[in-house]
Amino acid sequence: MEHLTKEEVEELRRTLLRMKEEILKRARENLKTSSSFEGGDEIDRANYQRENFLNLRLLSREAQLLKRIDYMLLKMEEGTYGVCENCGEPIPYKRLKARPVARLCIRCKEEEELNEGQ
Ligand SMILES: [Zn+2]
């Protein structure tokens, strides 16, 4: 990640840590609201269960993002952050700033999406 200055890496690290903090905060709030429902009629309960289900799905998606953030932080420690995992090209700071968890350069990302669509 020689193409990134120390300041840029530091900025990206702060962004990742902030993302992580927000996910953990939301997860805690979700947990609080999802474990204390009593009373209400059948419909209330059905609605509640559906919301709960959505919350859980959201949580698992966020759990994945959380894992990804930790992975990116680890890569920063190792000095392999910001390099495309497919072709080895440096990922421009502009892209990383918009998406700090990016593992691929734009070209490889587009190819991957193309392949997934087939
Ligand atoms: Zn690439």
C-alpha cells in the first residue's frame, strides 16, 4: 500500500473504526428492543415477529460487514491494505475513501459482478 500516504491510511482506519462502532451500537439497540415484547393481540405479535426477523437479517448482514471491517484493519497492519486481491493493482485512495472495505479494484469488481450475473 505504498500508494497511500500515512495520513490517508490513518484517515481510512478512522473511518473503518467509526463504521464498526456504529454497527455495534445499532446491534446493541436491536438486541434491546427485540427481547422485551409482552402483551398485545395476535396481530401485534405477528407484526412484532416479522420485524424481529428483519432485525435478525439486518444483524447478520451487519455481522458480515463487521467481519469485513476487522479483516481490512488486519490488512492495514500487514501492509496489504488497498491492493486489489485479484490483480494486485493498487486501489486508488478515492475509491477506498468512498468504500473503505473494498477488496478489489474497480475493474475486477465490475468483472466479478458480471460473472455473478451469468
Ligand atoms: Zn484488480
